[in-house]
Amino acid sequence: LRVYHLTDTTGLDALGIVELPDPEPGPQDVLVRVGAVSLNFRDFSIARGTYAFGTISPPIVPCSDAAGTIVAAGSEVTRFKPGDRVAPIFFPKWLAGRVSRAATATTLGAGGTGTLAELVTLHEDACVAVPGHLSDAEAACLPCAGVTAWNAVFEGQPVRPGESVVTLGTGGVSLFALAFAKAAGARVIATTSSGDKRRRLEALGADVTINYVETPEWHEEVRRLTGGAGADLVIDVAGPTTLPRSLDAVAPGGRVTVIGAMGGPGEINPMPISRDSTTVRGMYVGSRAMFEAMNAAINANALRPVVDRVFPFEEAAEAYGHFAGRKHFGKVCIAVGS
Ligand SMILES: NC(=O)c1ccc[n+]([C@@H]2O[C@H](COP(=O)([O-])OP(=O)(O)OC[C@H]3O[C@@H](n4cnc5c(N)ncnc54)[C@H](OP(=O)(O)O)[C@@H]3O)[C@@H](O)[C@H]2O)c1
């Protein structure tokens, strides 16, 4: 098989294809012919050595997210059969229930072998069936960005019809969050950095959009748009530089998620959290149970992930480069199988 190796973490020059013998599934494993892989912000962070979670020991097979078809199953496999289309779960050990350090200790493409390969072996428990109406590229968007957005919208205190939800930017997590919040009956206020992306957000169902470059005090606009009350939920994916504004954009008694860290270091004043009785909720992707609940909703509502562009397998470095340029809207994918 052909598989990508990241031989160090100094940048994309370290990403190259190697030929290896085809893997053999163990008794409880499935062998999956990968159809497509999707990139996440973390994959880019890992490649350039800025990933904050855990130590990366190259060479690694990068990427966590994929979808494909089972071509062989070990003798003890009961959950799936050859021909089934599946996606891996982000944390192979977090199947259900409350998060734990043990559950999140291993992730694909960091501590564990990643998915940017023609064939991968996965424990049968570490896969879910993908919604049948999705292409492999669409289904490959689900394991990290999709499940994280699902966690933000429906776990903890779930979004209720009529609530106002703020999403930041047009990356993978935020566009899933927009779709899920709309499906829950919320009013979505979405921020982005360009006029073109505002129009595309509105076409996807955002009720109001704000250009956060032209309106850096976007939290004041959120308050104005909510009659002075503030939003019920702010899904903050950017982190240190946006959290102070997110805390000012949320209504007393509302919720703010802490999902990402894209804007460099920053300082958080805890006083607004106390003043407004805000629930600040961190999250780390999610469990297999969340993935399965999300897939049920995707099936029921015929939802489709937003795929920005699909690159050929041989152009994985170009896909990473496109992602790094922040021109994308939604998910950047790499086609693997023919
Ligand atoms: N905790 C977790 O479990 C978890 C899971 C997945 C992702 N994450 C994190 O969540 C973040 C987003 O991930 P992703 O995969 O969705 O990334 P992505 O696809 O690269 O999206 C990045 C987008 O965020 C927007 N953005 C960047 N800086 C911003 C700022 N200061 N204010 C508002 N928007 C900003 C930009 O949107 P515009 O171009 O529209 O301006 C940018 O295109 C990353 O930090 C990632 O590591 C965390």
C-alpha cells in the first residue's frame, strides 16, 4: 500500500509517500480501503510542530479523519462485514460516557497510526457506519470537526428552539455547528473575515452574519442583534484572542465553549464569567456514542458536510498548504481510493 509518513515536525517538506506491505487485520480488526481523508487544524499544527496536546514521535502516519469501505474483517468481528462503509472514531478508546484521560490518551494521527494511507486497520469498536447518502469525502469530515460541533451544540446543555447561537469563522467545526444549531431551531449569528464568506454563510442558513475584521467589536454587534441580551451560546473555536469578546457576547446565564486556540496567546479575565453566571465548557472532540447520535441526526435531516475542495492523494502537501492559507470554507479533503 501507499501511505504518507511525516518524518519530522518542521513543516510540509517532511510529508512523503512510502510503500509498505498491506496490513493484516487482527481478530477484532477491520481492514478499510480508505476513500478519502479530511484535514483538521490539528493536522497542520502537528506538521509544523505547534501541536499542544502530547508529544509527537515521527515518523507518523498523519491525519485522524477518513471514510472508506471494509475489505476484510478479523475472525472475531461482529459489528461490521466486508463492504460496509465506515469512519474511524477520533479517540479509539472513548466509546461512551464521561470523558477521561484514559479515553483521550490515544488519537489517530498523533499517538496512534493515522489515516492518510490507502489501507488502515481499525479495531471494530473504533469505527462507526457512515450515513449512506454521503460520499467518502463528505463522510471523512465527520470524525473530528463534526463530532466536536455536535458536542458543542447538543451535549452539556443542548441548544433549544429559539435560542441564539454565535459561530466564529467558516472552518470545519463552525460550519457543522451552524448546520446543527439550525436543525435544532436556533437563530444563528455567524462571524467571518470576508464579504464573500458572509454570503456563503447566509446561503447555508445563517440568520445574521458579521465581518469580524470590519467589526472587531463584534461582541457589541451580537448584543445589539439580541436586543441587548446577548447570545445564549457562543461556540468559540478561536480561543485566547476571542474568548474575552465571546464572554461579553453571551447573555447572563448563557454558555461559551472553549474549543480551539488559533489566535496566539491571550489573557482571560474570569470576572465576567462570575458576573454573568456563564457556563464555560471545554471539550475535546467526543465519544463514539456522540458520533452515532450525530449520524442519526445527519441521516434524519439529510445533512451534508460542506466540502471546500478535494485534492488527489499525490497532492496531500498542496491540500495542507491550501488549508494553511485560510481561504477555505468548510472542509479540505484528500481523495485516496479511486
Ligand atoms: N477541542 C476540540 O476537540 C477541537 C476539535 C476540532 C477543532 N478544534 C480547534 O478548533 C479550531 C477550529 O478548527 P477547524 O478544524 O474548524 O479549523 P479551520 O477549518 O482551519 O477553520 C479556521 C477558521 O476559523 C476562523 N478564524 C480564525 N481565526 C479567527 C478569529 N480570530 N476569529 C474568528 N474566526 C477565526 C477563520 O474563518 P474565516 O475564514 O471565515 O474568517 C478560519 O478559516 C482549531 O483551533 C482547532 O484546533 C478543537
